[in-house]
Amino acid sequence: MLETLPIRKIIHVDMDAFYASVAQMDDPNLKGKPIAVGGGGTRGVISAASYEARKFGVKSAMSGRLAIKLCPELIFVKTDFERYKALSNQIRNIFYDYTDLVEPLSLDEAYLDVTENKKGLPSATLIAQEIRQRIFSEVGLTASAGISINKFIAKVASDYNKPNGQKTVNPEEVIEFLEALDIRKFYGVGKVTAEKMYQKGIFTGKDLKAKSLEYLDQNFGKSGRYYYYVVRGIHTSEVKPNRIRKSLAAERTFRENLSSEVFMLEKLEHIAEEVAKRLSKSKVAGKTITLKIKYSDFSLQTRSKTLPYYISDKSILLETAKDLLYQDKLNNSVRLLGISLSNLNTEGSKKKTQAVKEQPISVQLKFDF
């Protein structure tokens, strides 16, 4: 017997090269030029790149040193998070004119459930188009959008016609769309997993769909079940307007590598102070303190300790971070330190997720999208 899942109208809105586009909007001299946000100096790491820079292979998380080799004409601009937050709030207010079911993923992207919306509009496609037009006219930036029956497909679709475009995958098109999709385009399939799939002859959604649930479980662990269902258009996660924060963190990259724990203590104090400020602002506390250490060779190490009680105090954060620092010898000189607090007191309100029944899906095909 087929299980009929409720069809929702989901929009995923993704701003186009948000940080870089803000810089180009604020400084017209930067329009049409390859720019990188952050990454300046000899040790900087790029936060975002304009589309002009991306043509040269410049991308986020890349070192500024490598980026300038790829694109000698690259222009570095400073990050301005207060400006990004202000514009993000302005964009979000546009979303709320259509629905209260808005789930922000970051400053520059969000899911919207417009199955029932404040405008009474029947077409999610037209709503997405109207939202994008308003963002451009009221904020001055372009956005792309994906529209479909669930969050997974909407997320994939939003990347389809970037920049400044949108893609609707109607209910009757879902299976065909997913079967033709390159496996690298599947949200949740990273570079390593894609390579593993290639080795096993899985190149498209159709190839993935041909594999049994048992096969995917054996070869891809817990993610196997996720792949099995999403390639069949089944993704039951709802748009959650109040996302539960799972952790809160701060980190610093140093101008010069640090080789002794003694030199790191002052840095840790500043980081702990920043985490404490963010905890106070968010009115949360947590039990698990994690120290993040990135070495000069870019290898990463984390050390964690879980306390028997919730804390948000800077002094306890700092003392625990110090203990973790001295817990073991350093592998190399250090270029970055970070402190995060997880196992927060917000997590008790999480709803238990319901397992998806292992049955096929049937959908209502005549549906105004």
C-alpha cells in the first residue's frame, strides 16, 4: 500500500555571494571586479568571493595567499558583520510578510513554508519571484530561489539557476529531476562521499536509486538511509521557525604561529570572554566545553570536557579551556584557537524525530505550484 505524504510548498531563498555583493553595493567602484571578503594579509582566510573572483577558482575558506596566486587582480575587503546582520534582518522581514514559517540557516539563506501564506497566493513560484523582486528593489541585492515539495529538493533547486534565478520542481517532476541529478548536486553528499560513490558506479540519482537500502546502509553507514529516501523524493523535515541552537563558539587566527602554551593563555582569555558575551546575549548555558586547535600545517584537533552542571561564566570557560590545552602536548605550532560550548540547556525542548516508514511515496499531481 502506498503512503501518501503531505505535500508542502517550500521555498529556499539563497542570497547571491552575499558578503561580496554587499561590498560591491556599498562601493560602486568594486562592481564587476574580482573581490574577496576577508583573507587579507599573509595569513588571512577568505570568507566569501564575488562571482568575478570565483571564475579564477577563488572560494571561501581559501587562504588569501593562494587566492592572489589564482587571481593577481583580486581586491581584498574587510568583513562587516554588523552590516550583514542589518541587511539580513531587512530581508527576513520581507519573508515574514508572506509567512511566519521561516527557518534561517544563516545570514544569507532561509527556508519558507508558504503552503498557507499571509497573501493567500496559490503559487509558490510566484511568491518566490515576488520575494526576489522585493529584495532587489528594497535592499539592492539579488537572490536565487528553489521551490518544491520539501526542503531537500528546494535546497538543491535554489542552486540550479544561480545567480539571480529560480527553479521550480513540480510534484510530478520530482522523481525525474532527482534521477537526472549529478550525485555531487545532492545536498548532504560531500566531496569525499561523492568520490566514494563514483568508485561504486554511482554518478546520478538514478544510479543511487538502483541501490538497495541494505547496500547503502552497509557502504555509507547512517547516511545510507538518508540517501535512500531523498532520492525517492521523501524528506519529512518541516520548516522550523525556531531553530534550536546546539552550540556557541568563538575563535581566533593569529598573525604568527604560537609554539608555547604560555603564549596562548592570553589569547584564550579573549576568546572565552567573547563566548561568555554571546552566551549572555543568547541567554543560554551549556555543559560541554570544546577547545579547537588548528596547527601550522592546517591539521585540526579538538579536546572536550563535559561538566555535571550548566555554565555560562567566563572564568569557568577559561579554566576548563586551560585544562584542555595542558591535557596533552601540542603536535606543532598553533595558528588558531577556538572555544565552543555545547550540550546547551535549549536542547531539552527538541522534539523526538519520527522514523520514516519504509514505504513508497505517492503524491497529488494536480497541485498549483
